[in-house]
Amino acid sequence: MASRADDVRGRAAFGRLAVLYDGSCEMCVASIAAMARFDNSGAIDVLDLFDGKVAEQFPGLKREDLVRELHAVDDRGRVFRGARAISEILRHQQGPKRWLACAWHIPGFAWLADRQYKKIAATRHDKRASRSISPSQGRPSRGVSAGRRV
């Protein structure tokens, strides 16, 4: 029988982290491409929130919330948003890269990271902000697409 977490939110595959991003946003796509180059865990599934399978897998997550900020969902059904999602991505890394997630334990860092994330997210559809991303950065490298395992 499915747990309440499955019924409400869904979850990532066992041992994995599902990262849901806005594939229509150049800044988001560039960020996901950078994350794909940085990732050394092999445990992250990158999912474009506009892929119909995302709504099926995570029925409790509202599209308007997903569009507003990056979401990560772990294999227990826990949802991480915005800067906290970035922390969770870092926590899944191997070796020294994982240590970067420890910054969230420094007093005040989580608050500052969240505040900065929200400032950046608020400008992501601003044409001036989009122009600052070079064409090679604005496109996913190595085939980043919905459902791609990184």
C-alpha cells in the first residue's frame, strides 16, 4: 500500500534525487547544465517540469510553485525548494564537493542563500538577465533533457 507521501507528493527513485526545473527558462537550463558538469554523484535525475510525466510522478506539486523556484524531491518524498534544493544537490555529491553543503549549517548562511536565490529567480525571465548568459551557457550541454540521469 502506498504511503501518504506517495499519494500527496510522489518521490524520486530509491537512492536518487529528482531535480525539477523550468525547461522554458534560459537561466534555468544553463544552471542545470552547470549542475550536470559539477555533479559527481550519478544519483540525480533532471526533470523538466513541463514534461507530462513529472505531473504524474509528483501529483501534489503545483506547476505554479515549480515555475517559481527549483525543486528537488528525494526518495523519501521530501521536497526541497530554492536555495535549499541547491544544498540538497550538494549533499548528494561525493568527496570534497559534498562539503559545500555544510555551509548551510553556518549561522545565517541559509537565510542569505535563500534571499540571494529569490533575487536571482525574480529576474530569470528579464531579457537583460537572459542576455548575460552566452549562447553556449544557455543551452544544456551533454544532452540535458527531461528524465536525464546525471
